[in-house]
Amino acid sequence: MNIVVGEQRFLNLAKINVLLGKNGSGKSTALRKLDQSGSSLPNFGTVRYITPERGGQLTYDGGIETTIATNPSWSANVRRTNRYENFRQMSITEFRRLETLVLRKIESDRSARQDLSFSFDTTVALINNLLDRVRVVRSDGSGFDIKAKDGDAKRTPDSLSSGESELISLAIEILAFAYSSETYSGKTSYLFLDEPDVHLHPDLQARLMNLIVEAVRGRDIVIVIATHSTAILGALNGQEEAHVGFIVAGQSEVHFMPIKDSLRKLLPIFGAHPLSNIFNQNPILLVEGEDDERIWQQAARTSQGKLKIWPCAAGDIQSLDEYENRVEAIAGAIYESPKAFSLRDRDNAPYEIDDKAIVKRMRLFCRAAENLILSDDVLRLLGVDWSKMVTAIQEWLSKFPDHPQYIAMKAFQDAGYDRHQSNLKELRNVLMMLAGSQKTWEVAVGQAIAGLLFGAPSSGEHSLTCYLGPKLVEALNLKTATD
């Protein structure tokens, strides 16, 4: 689905849509424009916007109920304000409306009547599933009572945490909207939810998303959630009916996309870095494959905190561009002045590569990660030098002409032992064996990279810093021989 309202364009919407952007990016403004467009929305049934600043307490206010009854548009209007101090009092009245909607469904819908597992109590249970310490209980008076989760002791509204009050209020709003949408048969109902993460711990945000998934199931509802919380995005990971769009200040067109494999792998990294300064202290390093990821994970571990990166494998070189674009979109939408890196094997390409707006892109100066094994620093770590390796290779070639890697090793010899640019991918394990090491090659290379941050590294054309390349050494602040 596409929504076009004036210059505002939301493209490729699903049933649940996360609009991700930092403060000041225009998320709320965009949602209000869509809300105010009303009947011009596609296949319009009804629309509701829920303000980001939701104040008040969960107490019954008869004046609010009277105002809603005499002025039906009042409730929608106050929800559009940036802050409504009595929002939670209004949710009590909404709870009463929710009860009426559910009971009417049972009366009018034969399948609902015949479903003995469906009642208003089971609807209330959806709210209580969000809560750890308290529960909502239907009362004989107005609204509901709040009791301890494991007993009958009543809890006063002012004794609730802000997160508990927020969850109860939002759950009521979402469920009431979901049931009211059923009165617009054949039409689409739109819910624009502005920053539901306010006051909610990431675990509670995830529970709220589960409720939203349940609320839209089987109903013609489109929800757009404006947030800068990666926890919300992560909670919808794997939901086929959930899309995400990224917005920055001044942007009028937002293209929403499914949460694809690349995004799913990146989400835990962004979820672990909720603040700009934390993300920039441990920036992401995109690499081609899992072996590259293991190298840099080992380097970070061995560095004792000096090498601050978060390696992430794209899977292959073809996917690396896609991962870079995802990082550009997410980091640009939620962080201030973000930093990120990507690293490719050089293969047969030029060493130079252009950066993106956020991602600093780099290539190894040598052919590929496997060539790092034969750099002087890695060989020294393994307890050998280059002359000993050449001797070991010659002896191996004379003894094992039938070995599966013989042809590749002979090609290496015939090329003059060009350890900088020869293709060594098939030979990595043989080379480690010839060096007399029981380590995996990724561990050895990672440890040698970390070693650049401590003692004196090698110098010259076959040094590890030369094989890594000056751009990578400078970007990650690795020592060079002249430091």
C-alpha cells in the first residue's frame, strides 16, 4: 500500500510499519499529516493518532466520559496534541468502550459466540500478559481495578510504575481500536502510534509489539509506529507483515521495506548500542564472510579493549553493498554523527574504494584475508619466518604430489611465491600445518592484528600493516612500524 498526502509519501506499507528516526527527523509531523488527511487515505474506514506524551493516572473521570458522549470528535482531537495530561484517565473510559465492543461482537457474531475460549476476560488477559507485578480486573463500578499479580491486594493507580501505567493505557487503546475497526467492514482502519516506547524498558516494548501483532491479525488495519527505538524494530524481527522505513529531517518520501536477512543480522548490534556515543565507541565493521568475522572478533578479544569494533559478516561480497546500505539507513536515522566501517578482500580490484556518507569503505592491500597468514608478523607469531616457510613448501610439494591442494600449491610456487597477491584460499590450512601450528588461521591472524597494538610490528612490504593497507590501519588506529 502507498499513502500520498501532499508532499508526504509513505510507500510499500504493510500492516505493521515502523518509522525509525531520531528526534527532530519529522516523524510526528508526518504522522499528524496522515491523520489529518482522514478520508483521503486509501480505502478509508477510520483513523486514530495517539500522542507521544501521554500523562495522567489510571483513574475514572466522569467529566471525560460525559465530554466524549456529548462531543464525539473531542477524544480524537486531544489525542492529536503533542501532550495530553489526562490521557490515562481517558483510557479508563476507553476500557469501558472496549468491553462494550467485545460484548457486542459476541452478541452479533455467531462464530465468536460459539468460541468458548473467547470472552471479555480473555481480552483483558491480553493486557495482563504484558504485566509482571500487577493485573487488571473488571470492577463492578466504573472502569477496572488493579491488583497484585499473585494475590487479591488492590493497588492504587499512583503506586504503579510509569511503565506499568503506560502499558495498560496503550494496550487498552490498541485493543479498543482493533475491535472498533470491525465496524468498518471492507474498509481499512489506520492507527498512527507516536513513540510508544516512552517509559518502557526494551523488554516491555517487545511485549507491546506482540500485542500489536495479535491486534492486527485477521483485521484490515494499518499501523504506523514512529520511534527511534531499535528494540521495537527487533521485536518485529521475523514478522512477515512488518515493514520498516527510515526518515531524516527534511525527507518527504519514505520507502518501507521488509525486515530482510541483512536487517535481522544488524538489529542486535543496533539494539546493543542505544546511544550515539556508545555506538561510535564500538562502531560496526562489516566484513564479507564468517572467516573474516572470526578474524576481527579474535583481534578485538586479544586487544584487551584497545580495538573497539563490532564485526558483522554480510555472508559474501555480493551482499556487502546491501549491508552497507542498511547501516547507512539505520545509523543515519537514529544516531548523531555515526561511524561505521566495511572491509573487502582486494581480489583483482583496485585498492582504492569510495566511502559512503557514513560507512568508511576499505579493501585489504593484499589479495585476500588468507594472504595475511604469510605476512611477516603472523609468521613470527607462528614461530617461523618466510625462508623456513619456503623450505617447508618445497618439501611438501616433493612428498605429496597426490594431495588435493598440490595443484594450487604448485601454482603458488610457479608464480614465484607471490605471497602478497597469489590466491591462497585453498591453501590456508596447509600453510598453518606447514608452520607447525595447531591454531586455526583466523585465530592466528586475529592475534597478530591485536599484536600491532602492543610490541613493535614488522616493517617493509611484507609487514602485516602493509598487507592490511594504510586506510584500514588509520581507520582502526592500528600501530604501524613508524609509530
